[in-house]
Amino acid sequence: MSFESLIEKVRQAENALEARERQTAADWRQAKASWRDLWTPGRLLSVGLVSGFLVGKVEPARRMTRGSGALQLISAVAGLFAGGSAQAAAGDAEHAAAKAQQTVDAVTPTGADADATTPSSAAAVPPSQRPRPTPESLRAAGLL
């Protein structure tokens, strides 16, 4: 294809686009005019009455949920249940911590099992300096 034929194709495409734009604008003007013609005084009055009736039916229900605090009641009850769940989880965490401390105390060598650097009393050693239990030591103690 030559350069001139390509330029001619672009011109044809531009003309087609402009024609479609004009057609779309004309269609829009026609739809707008038809829409306005449809709204006669009788139709406006009937639509106003129907919409007023619907708003009158919906508004008391909206006031009930907003004004009486039904939503606030629901959220308060949900908070109550969430608080109870959190308290139960805290109790479980305390129990798990106590059990873990017992496990560490059971696994920590004391007395004859202790080496020369470990004091004979486990209570004398701060928890941060106690040896960490390994799976092997837990199995040996019969805890695993």
C-alpha cells in the first residue's frame, strides 16, 4: 500500500467516526425529548403519590431501627459474647502457661542429675537462665 492510500483510509475512518458521533448526538436528543414528553402532569402526579406512599411505609421501619436503638442493642449483645470468649481464652492461656512451667520444672535437672554449674535448687535459677527443654528431654521425662 502506498502512503497516499493509507492517508485516504485514515480520512475515511475520521469521516465515519464523525458521522457516528452526529448520529449518537441526534439519538440522544431524540431520547431526551421523548423522555420529557412522557412526563405528563397526570403521570407526575401518580408517580408522586406512589413514591410518597412508599416513603411513608419505609420511614417508620427506618425510625424503629435507628431511633429505638435496635442496632445498638445488637452490637451490645455481640460485645457481651465477645467479652465472654476473650475471658475464656485468657483462662486457657493461664492454664497453658502453668502447664508449660510445670513441664519446664519437671525437665530441668536438679540434685544428683545437675552438673557442677547448675545449683541444686531449681527455684534458685531464674526462669530466663534455665535450660530450654528439648523434644528428647521431654520424651525422656514421659511428657511426649
